Amino acid sequence: MTQSESRTQSTLSREPVRFLVFSASLRVASLNTRLARLAARTIEDHGGTVDLAAMSEFDAPSYDQEVQERDGFPPGAEAFRRRLEASDAFVIASPEYNFSMPGLLKNTIDWVSRYKPQPFNERHALLISASPSMAGGNRGLWALRVPLEHLGARVFPDMFSLAQAHQAFDGDGRIVNEQLSDWFERNVVAFMDLVEAAKHYPCVKKAWVEFLGEHPNPLTTRVE
Ligand SMILES: Cc1cc2nc3c(=O)[nH]c(=O)nc-3n(C[C@H](O)[C@H](O)[C@H](O)COP(=O)(O)O)c2cc1C
């Protein structure tokens, strides 16, 4: 089957599924923002609905529990929570900073993790990255998996990291190398298939328990 035949088939047969897509870079010329836009376009080409966000909309002051207790949540965290809850799944294109995720992304995840119900729980996530380096930012994605998995997100096993990303895009924002472009599309579509399938079988997972084996105590227990 050609790529366009499979696109037509998957567009026709899909059930409405909504994806929040954003890049965790604030840079105007961000490579990850280019990759996020390509993911958004790919999802739409295959019949998904996209909410494309910018990191500037989710950025928040450094997390401080006393500030939260006194002033509540900052607008960036509120926006991230609201748009997560309006989506079935989310895609993050994250830069790798020092083999990990950017601090501002971890900070906004920390803020949003304090909402109850906790909105990452049970949401499907696809992690992608772009970097000028040969590893494409992949080590940062492994670090990003940890808090998301801990929070109950269903992080898709396959991640996509675009190496030498400063040379990888054409003027139209597509990946020049055909093989890489095809792998990217397959990765995104496989994720879409899983999210759609999970909508048909929503009972796979029932509860989020932060620490298995902890002694029940209303002060520390976070079970939903
Ligand atoms: C603080 C900092 C740390 C970085 N650490 C890494 C790194 O560990 N691995 C890597 O591949 N690139 C690293 N880079 C380079 C980024 O991958 C590069 O700047 C990339 O373009 C950032 O993503 P963006 O274009 O989406 O903003 C680092 C950049 C900065 C500013």
C-alpha cells in the first residue's frame, strides 16, 4: 500500500481523537518547534484533531508549594491542565539540555502534577526530539519519561529523535531524508492507532497510586 493510500484509509476510518502538541522550547527558531509542527501536520493528515500550543503559554514561575497554597496555580499551569484535559493524548517535542529535559518543562510538569484529579494520569504521550547533535536529543526523552510514567501517563514505547536537525528540514518543514520522514510518519500514526484503540477499551487502567505499598494516610496518599 502506498503512503497516500494508507493515509486515505486511516483518515476515513478514524474515530475523533484530539491531540495536544507542543514544543518545549521558547526559541523562535526552535528545531523542536519545527518537529512539533510536523507532528501536528502528520496527525491532521491522518484524520486527528490537533491543538498546537506554544511553550510560552505553559511557562510558569519556579514551583513553590507555599506560593501554590497562598496564590493558587499560575496561568501557565492552568492553561496546560485545561488543554491536557481537553485532549485524549499529547505530543511533546523536547530539546535535550545536558542529557535531560529543559528545566522549564519539568517545572510546568511539577505544577500540573499538583492538580486533583491529576491530569497526566491515563493520558497517552508521544515523546519526540530534535537536536543538532548525532543523538538527536534522545537522552533527554528518557529523562522526560520518568516523571510522566510516574504520573500515570501512558508513554508510547517508540520515541523519535531527529539527529543533525539543523540540516534535516526542507523549506516546507518536512524531513528531507525520505527514510527518516517515513519512520517519523509511521511512529506518529502508530501512536494515533493506539490512542484511538484505547478510546474503545477505556477500562484497561482504573487507579493511579503514587507509591505502591505506602501505608494509607489521608495526608500523603495520592490515589485516584
Ligand atoms: C543549556 C543547554 C544544554 C544543552 N545540552 C544539550 C545536550 O545535552 N544534548 C544535545 O544534543 N544538545 C544540547 N544542547 C543543544 C540543543 O540541542 C540545541 O540548542 C537545540 O537547538 C535546542 O532545541 P531548540 O532548537 O528546539 O531550541 C543544549 C543547549 C543548551 C542551551
